[in-house]
Amino acid sequence: MSSMSSCRRPQTREYFLSRWGPLLNWVSSGCHHLPQGHEQVVQMAVSFATLPCKVLWRLTSSELPDESASAPLRLGSNTKVVTLVPQNDILAHPNLRAFVSHVGLNSMYEAIYHGKPIVAMPFFADQLPNADKVVAKGCGVQITPAEAGSSSFSNAIHEVLTDLQYTKAAQALSRKLRARKNSPVEEAADLIEHVLETEGDPYLKTLDDELSFLVRNSVDTCAAMTAFVVLVVALSWQCLTRLHHFALLLQYHAGKKKKNL
């Protein structure tokens, strides 16, 4: 967590953050993945304009060449678009009250470290279980990318901004992360130095080293499962073959009996 320490913020953004009061919403949500593309980005801008707070919105260079090219988005007077910003520093600012995010692992931990509630809008991969964790821990809500720019989108942000239970849950998790005596980097350095001092004694090794190659790679388990499947298939084939022969035999006798009549 040593990377959580904040560096100096650009003056224009510091002015934006400090001047516009405590109700500030930071948005970094991977808009280029939205199902309706640019049209949905415009809808998000309209939704932000209706919020009772200031909005700092990050768009990538592929979504917006530079900050001066934001006119087509029809931004509200409460919204500022940026293309390059130190996210961790923004999350550390005391005026920030909520974070709209795709909840990648770094974004999620940075928000929790600084005690900021999250409006999670996951797109794929680890973002989906991360969003579930945010909801389960009570430090945010979840929406789908298809809802971006809709009334559900605005309502979710408004809920996180106004319901203090989300902020309290995020701050409780923040206290747990900050309660470590050493930073993760310091802990890693201590462990490396410990291994060097002990010259890698056997007690530092995992039990995997004592297992055979077959057991460690589950070859025996796979072989047993394969044998079981082969046995079931063979027995099934044998039963079907016998049933087929029996059906042919019945058909033969029925035809012979009919012929005799």
C-alpha cells in the first residue's frame, strides 16, 4: 500500500477540487467499453448535469483527444473532463465523496484505502467479482454498463452520495487496511531478507515439494476420473448393444410367428 501515498496534484485540478466544495464525484469507468458507444457517453454527461454535486470525469485519449474537445458532450456546468490525472491523489482528496468505477483491482483497493464509496460498473474479467465484493461489504452499489446514462445510473450515484452507510462501510474497511504496522513493500522486503538470512531452510518450503510429480500435478486424480468415465461409457455401450440385439431378436420371432399364421 505504499503506492497509496499522494503526490502533488496539478494546480488546476486542485483548484477544481477545493473550490467546488465537499460533494464531488470522481468518474473513471472505461467508457470505451459501453455497448452504445459515444451516444451513451453523451447520455452520461446529461446524467451528470442533473446531479447535486460537482463531477470530475476521466476520459481516455481514444474517447477524447484532449480536454478542449469536450464540446460535443454538452457538459453541465458542474462537470469537468480530464484525460490524464493521478487517480490515487484524487481519491485521497477530502472533498471527494463518491467514485464511479469499472472496479479493476487497483481502482477498488485505492478507493477502499481512502474510504470512498463506489458505484461499480464492471465490464469483464475480475471486475465482475470485484463489484460483487463491493456490494457484499456494503461500501457501494452495482449497475450494468447498459444502464450508464439512464435514470438508474443517476439514482445509484445519488444513493451513494446521500446514504452515509456506504461511506461508513468504506471508512471501516479503510481503517483495516491502514492498521498494518508495515507497508506491503516493507513486509515483502522483510520476508526476502528472512529467506536470505536462513538460507532457505526446509521449513520455509511448501508441502508441495514433498509430493511426487504425479500427486502434485493431480495426474492420479485425472487418471482415476478418466478410467471411471471410460468404464461408464463401456458399460453403457454394452447395455445398448444387448438391448439392440434383444430388440432384433423379438422382431425376428414376431415376424416368424406372423409368417406361420
